[in-house]
Amino acid sequence: MSGRRAAGPQRHGRFPRKSPFFWPRIVMIVGVMVVIAVAAAAVIWITGSQSPLAAARCGVPAEVRVGADATIAPALQGAAAKVPTGACVKYTIETQAQPELAARVTAGKDAPDLWVSDSAVRIRRVVAATAPEIAVPSLASTPGVIVGRQGDDPGFATWLNALQAPGVRFGDPLLTGSGEVALLGALSEVEAGRAEAKTLQAATAQLVQSESQRTGEKLTDAKQLEAVASAGGFAIVTEQAWLAFAKTAPASHLSASMPHTGSASLDYPMALTAAGQARGQVVADAAKALASATATEDGSKALADNGLRPADGSRTPDQRGVGSVVALKPASAESVQRTLKGWSLQAIPFRSLVVMDVSGSMNFRAGGQTRMQLTQEAAIAGSKLFPNTAALGMWAFSIGLGGGNQDYVELDPIRKMDQVVDGVTQRDRLVADISGLDKRTGGATGLYDSTLAAYRTVKANYDARAINSVILFTDGANEDADSLSREELLEALQRERDPAKPVVIVSIGITGDADAETLRKISEATGGTSYVATNPQDIPSVFVDALQARAQ
């Protein structure tokens, strides 16, 4: 019938007439779904989480090798297992000592994609064709502490005091994080005006000597702490090392503290190596995902189980350790690099011929003492800075001192400091001969001939395993009319300079009467450095500066 309305749904696949409220509902539902999708995308971007569907689409996960310090590797294993599968990464955590890891990264052979070091300083010291790029500044932290038996109070006001203390056990800062963190603490104190730079230089020279005298394998933190537990004294380690030792040796009863100034900390950065950088964003994203998993509550607990604090230095969830830490302001990167370079240079065996001016002007008064007396004191103190592996000899010079036209005389040939001749060590021989220099003073200054002869002597017996140098002390200008001219001396030094056999002259002018310009040119001609102690009382500190720079 025409005009008739249907009472119910039409059959045979035809749809009913839409309600007037249908399309607004559809629009609202779609809008809600869009909002949910955007929110989900934000969660994925922030947390790295993805849906099961996204995880299923991963296919073959990217394999990322992580080279980690042993102190944090177990925590990273747990964190890697917590990274969402949607991140599509398979981590392999490799544990290796930091010096070996640094060597692999430097060589670019068999290096991991990501390097988790105990210290950013160690990463910055790596010199490679493609420098490591720090992707995560800090995954964890641990402060430096001073450990002794319970009841023994070290009472050190500063880290510098601790480094100066006799018998304090201290690791090599080039190889150990514990040694590095102590040195970083002292450097921070210097930059904050709480300690003197020259005092730290002298202390590090003594520490290098002590380290160079140690034979056999380098002592680990655990060995250092074992020694403290059995023999007493103190050791500088990290809080992590102390807590790890206490867990394995609960009967040791060792306690930890830190100086009143506070402490520096190791920061455990994660860096992309050349291998990692070559793989681009895949490894960079893997680094961020691993860092995120480490920063979770479970990650923090895993760090604490290994004696490590969170990256911000706050106390561990289990409240173990030394408590709240006053963080020292980090020393500048330039200062740290310069100090560690100085340490490494001083650790290298070296041969030096010390050439001492004994002309009559060395008897001139300088305050309550003569120039010679001040120089003797500085030289005797300086002799203590040389390790036993060093080889030193000494000449004295003034016009005609060696007889005829020879202005110099050999007092001690170059020998290792611990070499014994006629029952006396070379170190003691040098001290005795330095003490007798005031009895040799007289005559005029025969500077040029003596300088060239000393340079040629060291070069003739060059030791390729050592730093070879001449350390020249003088308080005046050349006064030998029959000697080489200044131009002839400089030309000879430049002509005879051999890059394959470098010998540097480190010159030290005593008081303002020294010919500073000539000494500077003499040192520059050989690649050495020159210093002048205009104030006689500065001679000891200038001598320390000269020793620090003898190979630079």
C-alpha cells in the first residue's frame, strides 16, 4: 500500500532509520578514542612502554653490548631485564676493569656499544679517533670515604690533610676510582680556597713516589681494607667499596667517615663509543631505556644492593652508608686533567742531571740566610719528591771549577735513587753533596759552557724508557768571557735537539739577579720550562713547580 509506514526493521539486509542522536554519539566516541591514543603515545614517549601489539611488531631486537664497571654491572643486569619488550633491545652486560675497557674504547677494537664507567673523568681522558659521547651523565653515585677500625677517628679536616697523612692507603688515581675521588676532593678544596695548590702538588709527588715503590700487582680496594682491618691505619676508598667489603667481611668492624669539607663522588656516566655512535639512534635510545629502568624504584634498590646511591647522591633506600653527604663543588675539567697528567708524567721513570751554580754570588744574603743555604734546603726537600725509579746525578759549576777551561765538576754520576754504592744509596749521596755545596762557593758564573756540556751528557746516555732532563739552578748571568756566546749556545741546543731523543732543560733562576730572559730562551730551545724565584723564600715552591713541569 502506498504511503504505509513500516512497523519494524526492514528485512533482507536493509538498515533501520538512524536516531537523531546517533551521529553525535559517534563523534564523541571517536574523540575519546583520539584522546586516549594521544595519551598512550605520550606514555610510550616518556616511559618507553609499548602495547603488546607494538611489542609483537618488534621482530628481531637490536643487540646492544654494554661494557660496565664491576661495581654497577649487577644492577644493570637487573635494570636491563626490566626494560619493556617494546623497546626492542637485547642487552649484553659485559663486566671488565675500567683500564681495560678504556683501552678497548681507545683502540676502537672489540669495544662495546655503550660504556658505563665509574667516572666521567675517565671517559674524558680517552683519546680515540671518535671520542666517547656521554649519553647519560649519571646512573648512580658513590662518595669517597676514609675507612678505619671502629673507634679510630681519622679527624682529617680536608682531603689534602688525608693525602698528606703518613701511612694512609691510597689507590692509583689513574687506575682506581677510589684514588681518583680522593684527588678530586683535594682539587675541589684548592679551587674553593680551602687548600694551597703548591701543597697539593708536593703531596701528589710524594704519593707518586710511594706508588712507584710498590712492587707486584696494584692493590684493590678490598686488599686495602683487609690491610686496615688487620693492621690498623686508614684507607681512602669509595662508600661502595666499604659497603661491599663489610658485606663479605662483617667481622672486620670498619667504619667510614669523610673530612669536614665534604666529599667528591664518582658519577657512573654512560657513554656511546665509536661503535655505538656508528649505529646511531638505535643505541642512543637503548641507553635512555636502560637509564630509565635504572632510575625506577626497583632500579634504586638494585643499586643499593651493590652499595651505590642514586644519581642525585641521596641516601640509599636501605639507609646504609655514611649518611647525608656535603657535596664538594666539582673541580674544573682543566684542573683535573692537568693534575692527572702531572701524576702520569711523574709516574714515568726519568733521568735528570741537576746542575748547581756555586759562584760567589750564591753567598749573598737573602734575609736571614744566604742564597746557597736557601737553595740547599729546597734541593734537599726536592730530593724526597723523586721516586726510587728516578735516576739523578749532580754537577756544580763556576768558572774554572773543573780545572783549566772547564767550568763544571761532576759530584755524582746519574744513578737510580735506590742504587747503593759503597754502602750508601744515591739519594743519600745527593743529600750529602747538596749539604756540602756551601763549601764550594766562589768565582764567577760559567753558565753557557756548563749548560751545553750538561745537555750533551744527558743526551749521550739517553734512556728511551725515561724522561730525560737537565735541572739548572743559577742566580746570575754568564760571566765567562772565553765561553760560548748566548747565540752560539742557543744555536747549538736547537741544532742538536732530536725529537727521537728529547732532552729538556728546566731552568730555575734564583732571585731577580738571574738572567731570566736567557734562562727562558735556553729552556724553550729544548722544549723545557723556566722559573724564577724572585723572592728567595719562594725557592722551595718554585722547585716543586719545576719538578711538576719537567716533562711538559
